[in-house]
Amino acid sequence: MGRRSDHTREELRALLISRGHALMAEQGLAKFSGREVAKRAGYSVGTIYNVFGSLDGLIATINSHTFSLWADHLHKRLDAAGEDRIKALVEGYFDFALEHPNLWSAIYEHRLAEGEELPEREQGQRAALTAIVEQEVRAALSDPDMPGAARFARSLIATVHGHCSYVVSGTFALLDEPDPVGSALARVRESIAAQRVELAVTSSFN
């Protein structure tokens, strides 16, 4: 396919992300094809390398876009959550993964080459998701200035992620686990309750 110039560079970037995101949702990372993305966009495959530097660059950008959609999804769930925001957060995590299994899995299946780093814009897109969890954890602990809140939030994310990955992969079905979402939520509640006790004990000695 010949070279085209129908779009500005920024428009072309958005077009390739859109077409690539749709393809990733359909086929997942294992069957993802840069040539197919370029074909759907109406450009040659070389355009991907001109815009993103490499196929890995495009995939990483698509995954960062998924993070943004995921964060939007959690915001909407939290807006309608009522008082139990932790429950809404955990369920929202699972819901997004189950509604978009290929997109969700691609985030964790893809690795940048050694020495490569994400652009600052994409780092921000990915960090936004963790920031949502951290904010809700701080609120649940009634301690907005809690030292180590970011690490604690990441630990809770890992707990929920482990349960969620077992659901997406079908492993929990093999283990005959009837309520993986409820199980993940219970572990998160237990961790938060334990952290509250620790904060209370620490406070009593200060």
C-alpha cells in the first residue's frame, strides 16, 4: 500500500491507536498484527514505525489507552457507589477485565524491550488507575496522610489482580471457586481492617 498524507501526525497517531485498540480487543496480543492495524487505517505498515518507533511502541500506547478507559470505568462505578466505595472499586476492577478480557490481558502480557521506557504521557495514563485506588484506600482508612499508603494500595491491587487473572484465565472455574469477586473483596476488607488496627495502635503510642 502506498504512502498517504490524509492526516496530520497527531491525527494519524489517534487513528492508529483507535484501529489497534479495536484489533487488540478482537484478537488479543498473541494474534495482534501491525500490518493489519495499518491496513485498517489505510496506511502502510511502515507508518507505525514512523509514528511510534516500533510495533512495541504502538502496543504499549494501546495498553496505556486501555488504562485510561479502565480509570474512566472505575470513576463511573465510584460515582454510583453509595457508601460502600471499596466494594464498587473491587467489582469495577473485575467488571472491566471481564468485559474486555483481551485488552486487559494485553496490559500484563506485553513487555517493553530492556532499556526502553514509556513516554511521560503514557506513564501518567497508567498511574491514574493506581491513584484512584490509593485515594479510596486513604478514605477507607480515614487517614489521608497515612505513610506508605501508596505501597499498601499497590498490595491491594495485587490481591485483586490475582483473583481477577484466575477468573479471566478460567483457573477459578477449575478450582470450583463459586464467588471470586466476593473472595477478593473479603481479602481487601481484611487487609484494610488490619491496617486500621495497626494505625490505631501506632496512634496510641504517639
